[in-house]
Amino acid sequence: MELSGQAVDVEQDAPPPLVDVDTAVLLLGAGVTAFTHPLLYVKLLIQVGHEPLPSAVGTTMFGRRVRYLPGFFSYAQHIVTVDGKRGLFRGLSPRMVSSAISTVVRSKVKQQVEILSKREDLQTSLRKVVKETSHEMIIQCLSRVATHPLHVMSVRCMAQFVGREVKYGGLFSCMVKIFQEEGVAGFYVGLLPHMVGELLFLWCCNLLAHFINTYAVDESFSQASAIRSYTKFVMGSAVSVLTYSFMLVADLMAVNNCGLAAGLPPRSPIFTSWLHCWNHLSNKGHLFRGSSFFFRRVPVTSLPDIED
């Protein structure tokens, strides 16, 4: 009787099945994706340079007069005025499918990587960080390759707002249209800069967090463990600023020369490569276009004089 009781206790304490955990993660990911989609929609339109609302004169904290472009809420209200509230969720379905595929791929690859990592004996902390980051890199690369076609579809659906096109509709019609016009390569436009940006972010964030926790945080400090727990988050916020330009270039390449007004002259040059796009943005001073939703100043090159 005691053995059977112990068996019951063990069964009660057992972790939930992996299927249940994956389902919960999928649902959570879908919820977050839907909730944040209007933010990414407005960001994408700003990235492609679509500014349908006039700027307003304001002053900085130092009293200098500048012009500010509308922030997120004004831009979102404009979208609602044109397309209604449902318009804020244009391009959502490819992102939902992408989120689900990414979760499944990451889960399956992570299981295999963990099995392999258990066989290795890492002696130093730095070697452990490098090995773990290498595993994360594999997961990130496979996830990006699997979901990038859906990212291209979503970006093009959203970019149709600029020229009021209806070229890209549902998920299946997007796939057919891209395959007919561009072949398989069309699904992976902008993949390289996107992947480079993500891998730079991953390595810089993990290595910087490791070196700061190892050499900058004093063990004698009472709050050392608390500081270490936040280091990676702070590093991630800082590094994301440095790698943002890669994501911008990737999104612009996904739209460029695909038949939409947002990716064609006069709104945008035809880019021959992502480096061509990078150089163009750099020369214009637009490598961080769309990185902020609020207090967006008109670029100096666009506003030579604002004095009365």
C-alpha cells in the first residue's frame, strides 16, 4: 500500500506533458503576436518612409525649435480612419502562422541540442557561454529559415497600405503570387541582413552579459545576484539599438521592387543588393528610421529651415 501511495505521489508531482507545455506556449505566442501587431504595422510603414500626416513644430528640453512627426497613436488613428479598426491587423495571419512554426521548430531543435550538450563536459564558464550561444545560434538560424517566407508575406501585406494595392490578399494567394513572379528566391528576400542582425544581437548580448557579470560585478556586493539577473536584459536593450539597421534593411528588401508603390520609385530606389540599400540609407541618414514611435524628429536633410 505504501509503495502504491508513493507511486501516486510521484505521478502527481510529475511535470506536465510536453504537448501541454507546447500548446500553452503556442497560445501565449499567438496572443502576444496579435496584441503587438499594430505596433509592428505602424513601425513597418514608418520604415518604408510613408508619412501621410503633417509634422508639427515643437521644442526640445533645451528650448530649440524642431519639427516632430506624428507618434504611434496619431499614426494608428490615421490607419483606423482609412481602413477601420480591422485595418490595424493587416498582415496578421502570416505572422500568426510564423509564430506557431517558430515555436515548434525551436522546441524540437532545442530538445536535440540539449541531448547533445549533455554529452559534453565544459570546464570554463566562457566555454559554456560560447557553447550555449552556438546552440542558440543553430536554433535561431533554423527558425529564421523556416519562418522568413511568412515574414515577407506579412511585410508586403502591410506595405500595401501605402499605394492602396490589393495584390497580396490571403496567405495562400500570397504564396502563389510570390512564387509565380519571383520563384522560391522571392520568399527569402532580405533573409541575409535579418539573420546577420539576429546573430550579432545574440553573440554580443550573451558575451557582454558574461563579461560584465564575471569581471564588473563584485561578489562581495549584497545585490550581486540581482544585478546579474538583469544584466542580459539591459545588454539586450543596448545591443538591439546597434543591430536595428539590419532589421530595417531586411524589411525594405522584402518590399523593394515587388510591384508595390512602397518599394518602387519615386518612393524608393530599386536596390541591387542589401548592401546597396544599406549605403543608400546611410547616405540619407535614415539607418534608424522607424526605431522610435514617439518624439520622431524630421531629419535635418528633410527640413533645412524652420525659423519664422
